[in-house]
Amino acid sequence: MFSNIRWDALQDYLPLFLDGALLTIEITLISVVIGTLLGLFAGMGRLSGNWLVRLIPNIYVTFFRGTPLFVQVLLMHFAILPSLVGSTTPFVSGIVALSLNAGAYISEIFRAGIQSIDPGQMEAGRSLGLSQGQTMYHIILPQAFRRMLPPLGNEAIMLLKDSSLLAAIALPEVTYYAKQMAGSTYLMWESYLTIALLYLVMTMICERLVRLLERKYGSV
């Protein structure tokens, strides 16, 4: 079966696949950064003692964790963003959808990480004259972040793979070009096996980077 694969047919599409892979990495990095910031604020909001402060992040997390990412991408590109700003692009819609989805899952990582730190740490910081915010920033979060590195790395890898869904809104990432090649050449094995290998390589590189970070910062 594999002996019949026409690898020579990839010559015309390989530059497009590489461009698509670069865009996949770019949109994943941007979404991870934005999603981490959203997750931090949502996670801390869910830990608030005020029910009103907890309400909005709880609704946000419940919606984005309870609905498929594919549906969120379609909603964002064809309904929500056009209604809010009038027009959008697949790149912007993809980043917004992936970031909001990642933020919902990362908020749970932050919440669990913060709660895993001994409450005595907060009391110790307050006894030293630090405010609650200063104690959280200087004492709690640095310790929690070390514990959160593995699940944050897993979320980044999941987001990298989930970015393939953006081909549905014509974002020219790697899956989009595979669909183009398959549609014009009818070479299914060559098209989809190539992007499977590309995703595998990108995922392995991401896993390696996460392990390096874990080794560098360790665990508390």
C-alpha cells in the first residue's frame, strides 16, 4: 500500500504545507498567550468570595467547556464577530475562538494550581505586610505556576492539534492545504498522511519544550 504512494506529487504542495505549518504554529502561540491571560483572570475570579465576581467567569467557563470547539469557531466567524465589528477574517476569528476556548480550560488549571498551595502561604505574606494581591503575585502564583507547567503544556499541545478545525473557515493553515491537494489531485494518502506527519513533528517539538521547562523550573 505505502509503495504506491506518489511522494513526487508533494513537490508542488510542500511549500504550501510548510507555510501552513508556520501559520499553525503562529496562531497556536498567540492563542496560548491570550488564553493563559484569560485563564489567569477567570481562574482567580472563580476563587473570589463574592458570588457576583464568580458569576461571569463561571458562565464563561461553563459555555466554552460545554460546547464543541468546532461550533465555537463557526459561531465566532459567521455570527458573533460579524455582529460586533461588521467584518472579520479567518485569522482573527481563529485566534479569538481558540483563545477563548483555551482560556476556559486554563482557568481550571490556574484554579487548581492556586488551591494546591498551602493557605498558610497567604497568611504568611499578609503577616509580612503584603496586600492580598502582592502576596498572590510574589508568593502564591510563582509556586503554583511550577505545578501548572505539565497541564499547561498539555493544553498547548491540544490547541496545536485543534487548530486544524480552522480549515472549516478557510484559514490557510496546514489542514486547509491538505484539503486543497486532496480535492485537486484525489491523492488522499499523500495529502492527509503528510499533514499527520507534520502535526506529529510539531507535537513532539512542543512536548520537548515542555519537558525542558519542567526540568528548568522543577516542581514545588
